[in-house]
Amino acid sequence: MHYDIHIEKSPISRVSQVDFDNIPFGRIFSDHMFEAEYRDGDWCNCSIVPFHSLEIHPAFTALHYGQSIFEGLKAYKSINGIPQIFRPDRNANRFNKSATRMAMPEVPEELFLAALHELISLDSDWIPTHEGSALYIRPLMFATDEFVGIKPADSFNFIIFTSPVGSYYPRPVKVLVAQEHVRAFRGGVGTAKAAGNYAATMLALKNARKEGYDQMLWTDGVEFKYIQEIGTMNVFFVIDDKVITPSLDDGTILDGITRDSVIQLLKDKDVPIKIRRLSIDEICEAHKNGKLNDFFGTGTAATISHISDIGYRGENLHLPDPEIRTISNQLKQELEDIKTSRIPDRHNWLMRVV
Ligand SMILES: *Cc1c(COP(=O)(O)O)cnc(C)c1O
């Protein structure tokens, strides 16, 4: 391989200190991390080292101008105890699309996958095995030029760390339909997993929480009418027993890997799925007529989350009980069964780490 990964093992493991029955999301970090540097046009100093804090120069351009992207994926253990990662090639590909959009260098897929493989193999004891839990993997890249001034940076760090997690949204989620702020617009960076996208949503999120909602349901920035996504999750509606998800066409919605997997599983089952523009009016109408059967979000962190309430212009639309939502419950179970090898991986989605 072109890139040698130097490995420095941690002298002791912290894994025995973890209470795998009560894992807070994203607060526990496993023993090792991967690091690489981009200097003079190529990746160098690729290494896996004990998990540690970084030293940050105050002029790091990522901090000021936001050239910073990330990914999120998960490793599971099969029922036979084999560590496996769900669709990492798709994450490698999306990472590079984000990089290109933000004028950052690509990470060769070979390096991305090799780094994941080595890291997960070394920290495989950190993969929780309870239903719904997994080892969350966070690759990230940020500009490290020590320079005050705006230009595409020349130096970057690429890091991967991991964190054992339980289920992300144990409760159904309440969403508030965006009527003031915008997450993404045509020609913007909504399709990139770029750090600034999340910063842009914090104020709306803060206000929504004051009103008792958990997340925003983002709409287009022109009419505040067409549904985009939840900002960490793509969205699916079941109206009159037909599944609908917004199309990615206008470049404002993140191309979710869980979304893609769900669409594939629905096709496998011959469940009709419409990928098209969808307005909030259509959703309100369906709800009024008792035809809004299901609404769920898809994303790596939570896989599938039921939405219980939609807040829109001072009204609250309450949705059917999660227990009776057949399609989303089946999809959730099926995805979990594939990831843990209880059923065959018929689309070759798993990368085994052996
Ligand atoms: C990561 C993310 C998703 C979900 O994508 P997955 O690949 O399914 O995890 C959806 N929307 C946004 C904005 C995201 O950042």
C-alpha cells in the first residue's frame, strides 16, 4: 500500500471502565485514534496513536473560516462476534464530495478504508453488542494553516476517532417546521457534511427547544414550504400507505446513506416509493384527512427515528403511535438484522474487520 500506517498501541485499555448498559451518546472515546497530515500536496504521517487532545494554533484557519468537514458511520458486531462496518465506501465517497465542495483535498478511498480497518480492528472490544448500540466512527478533516487571511488552506489534518453509543433518540422526536431560518439553499453547501451547516442551525434549534420541540424540520429558503430534512436525518412520510421522500435534485439535502439503504430495502420488498418534492401543505392536508400514517427520520446515529409531532405555524400535528407504524418498524428491524448478520447481507453493505 502507498500509505503506511504507523501504529502506537496504548499501554493500557480503558474499556473495562465503561458501563455498556448506560452509554451516554458521544461522550466516551475509545483507546485509539487515527491521524494524518496533508502537507505539500499529499497525505503523510499516517498513524494510529492513543486517544489524545490536540494542540491548536490560535490562527488555525478552520477555526476562523470553517474549512472543516466530517463523516459519521458505525461498526457493529455480528451475532458471531465479527466486527463489521456498515457501507464505509459510501462514507469515503461522501467525505471526498464534501472535501471537493469545501476546496479541501480528497482522502484516497484506499487510505480512508485502511485507516478504518486498522482502527476498528485495534479497538474492536469497544463495539457494544446490546440491541441498537454500536461503535460510532467519526472521521473529520480541518484546515490547519497558521495564517490570518482568507484563501483555500494548504495544510489539513484528517482524524478518525470512535465512540461507543447506545440508541440516539430513545423517544419519538418532535419537529418544528422552519419558517424563519434556512439550513441550505440551491448553490450552497447543504450537500456537504461541512461543520458550518450545523452552526447555522443552532439558533433555530435553541428556539425550537424553548417551544418543546427536539429538532427542526427544514424547508426551502424561498417559500419555506418544500420539505428538505431534519438536519441530522433525512425524512420519509407515509401518506395513504404510500412512502414519499424528498428528492435530492436541488442540491439542498444531504445524501444520507441510511436514506439510500431504506430506499433499497423498500424496493426489495416491492413497496412503492416516490422520490419527489413534497410541501408542508400536502402533509397538513394528509394529517387532516387521517392519511398521514407515518413520518420518520433516517440517519446513522439513530438509524430510524419516529416523529411524534410536527409544529407548524402555532399548530401541533400529532402522529399515530410508533408501535402501530408497520413500515418504519420493519425497516428498523431489518437494518439492525443486516448489521448484526441475523439476515444475509444481500447488497454487500458490510466491510468485515478480520
Ligand atoms: C449525516 C446527515 C444525515 C444522515 O446521513 P446518514 O449517512 O444516513 O448518516 C442527514 N442529514 C444531514 C444534514 C446529515 O449531516
